[in-house]
Amino acid sequence: MTAEAYAKLHSTIAPKDFGRVAVLYGGKSAEREVSLKSGAAVIDALQGAGVDVVAIDVGDDLLTRLLNEKIDRAFIILHGRGGEDGSMQGLLECLGIPYTGSGILASALAMDKLRTKQVWQSLGIPTPLHSVLASEADCISAGAELGFPLIVKPAHEGSSIGMAKVSSVAELIAAWKDAANYDSQVLVEQWIQGPEFTVAVLRDQVLPPIALGTPHSFYDYDAKYLASDTQYRIPCGLDAAKEQELIDLTARACDAIGIAGWGRVDVMQDEQGRFWLLEVNTAPGMTDHSLVPMAARAAGLDFQQLVLAILAASVEARG
């Protein structure tokens, strides 16, 4: 991507012209703690830019607050269910309040890892083979069909909550039972051995990909939010042709789901050099450990400029 293309990402809207902006954060999902950190960083950046901000830690009084505070638009930095799954987007649509990020359908679809994979598979976009677990018998047949190692995931949680890498049927059954505490639908997929990449998108542009390295068995909650031994490489170390392939694949994957405004796609590369898409996040983390701010910096946007660019995208008409 050229510097010229990245330059177009910047907001050209005067901060006061955004009106009264509600930053919706916190909430009740399993990712509340991460959302509180992300929200605090976004609030600080918007206030520093001169935007009229109302901070709303989303609870039972949300509807009353949105109406009483005379909100002009919303910056959604809720992670997980209730904020990233289409329900908050639907509420805001009903109230006629423009909001950041993807619309109802793309948010709901991206939150559902299983249906995201089904859409990608239908379009020939590579994603690891998978199975749905609802019983011990499912675990046994998935182990036989997919082979080990495998990765177990609740279908609707983010931040790697409830995920586990397993190497035997006994471990798979235990991991399924654990993941079922978070979600009635549990997914198991083939483990792809090789480097992991994460690729952010902003205003229909793909930002520079980031390579992830961690001593953890996979990029888990600790590696994402707590550890200091997680390594990030940007530039990502791929040759130019391979990096372009990754960028093009990310654009196709986001287009298939209908991602708008901003988002982040997680991708594995196997030992043969092939890419495999894992999932897409429609409201990624914005903490000091987060990846979208890192990618934006590589594209020439500091944190405040990134936040304003995400907000500016909410002014554009939804397709």
C-alpha cells in the first residue's frame, strides 16, 4: 500500500463537527476488563482532540442514558457479546444514532466463528477444517476425522477466552467441557503449525500486516493482554509477493463478511506457506498491547489519528 493511500485514512472532519459522541465501553461480556481499558484509551484520545465525549459504561440504564444525553453518534468499543454481535448496532439503528464499525449483519456474522467459516468456505477462502462439538461422541469423531493437535474454541467468545490446544481425545473432551461453560456452541479446528499474522483494516484499506511470536502455545488471553514476552514484527518478514497475497486475502475475507469502518483478521501460515483465515474481529482491542494501533502507527497514524479515523468512518453512509 502506498503512503498516498494511507494518507487518505486520516479524518478531515473538525472534532466539534462529530457532535456529542458516546463512547460505549465496559458492558457485561466476558471481555469487560479489556473493554474498560480500550474505552479509557479511546475516551482520552477523543477528549484530547477536542471531541465532545460522553463516557458510558454500558449497563441496564443504557437506553435512558442514550436518550437523556442527546447523543449524536456512538463509538462502540465493547468487546464480545452485547456489543460486537449486532445487538448494540440494532439498538443504535432503531434510535437513529450513527455508530462506528460494522453494521448489524457483519457484526453478528463475525461474532459467530462457525458461520464466518461457512461463508469463507463457500467462497473458496481458506480456513482450517473444523467440527462442532455437542457431546463426547462428537469429540471422538472429530479427533478421528481431523487428527491432532486441534484447537477448541467457544463459537462466540473473543480474546481467546475458553480456548485450548489439545493433543488427545481425553484432552479434547476436557477442553470441550470447559469451553461449553462459555458457549453452548463449541468449535474444534485443525491446528495450523506455523507463524501467525494479524491484519487490520481501516476505512476499506488493509494496514501493514503484523507477525506474532509468543512462547505461549498459542496467542492466548495472557499473550494478548498481559505478557511482555509476546513479540510483534512489523514489517512482518514476508517477501513482497507473499505479503501482497496476505493483504488481498484479508480484503476478500472482510468483503465476504461485510466489514465496515475497521476490523482485524487473524491468519495462520502453514509450513507450505499457505495462509488460513481464523476469524475476524469487528471491535478489536485498543489497549497499550493492542495490534490495530500498532498497524496504524506503521501506516503513519498515531493513536489519536486512528481513533478519529474510525469515528470519521461513522459519518459515511452505510452500504
